[in-house]
Amino acid sequence: MGKDEVSIAVNKEGELVGTPIRLKGGLATNKSVKQAVDAVAKDPKLRADLIVKATSAREHMLDHNWGNKQNRADEMKKLIDKLESMP
């Protein structure tokens, strides 16, 4: 939380990547981003939790896209697929 929040996504090459989220408390460091991506890659329970949350978010995006500048359901689907394919 705070200045160490990280967005997890899949890049064009199909790799799991992290991006720092800018908040009032500051911006996550490169170290924090790497730690977040490594945690997702290594922890099946964390991945399972992220899959549930990403699936719920994607469903909401598809059902209620009001107010969004861009529907990111396709990006969320790529993340879900990547997380599900990881051992």
C-alpha cells in the first residue's frame, strides 16, 4: 500500500510485467515492482486470488462500462490467461 502499489499486466511479448502506480504517497520503486512481479510468479495462492479478482473486474467492465474512457476487458483477459497458464 501507499507508495509501493504496482499494476500487474501482460506486455506485447506475453510476459508478466509490473508498472508503478502514482499515488499521493509517491511512486513505487523499481525494486518494489520487481518484488511484486516475482511474488506473482512464485506464489500460486496469490495468482489464484488475482485470477478471481481480475475475472470479477473483467465481468464488471463488460457489463457496466459506463464512465470508462477505455474498456480494458481484453487486457484483463490476457492477464487472466497468463496467470492461469503459470505452473
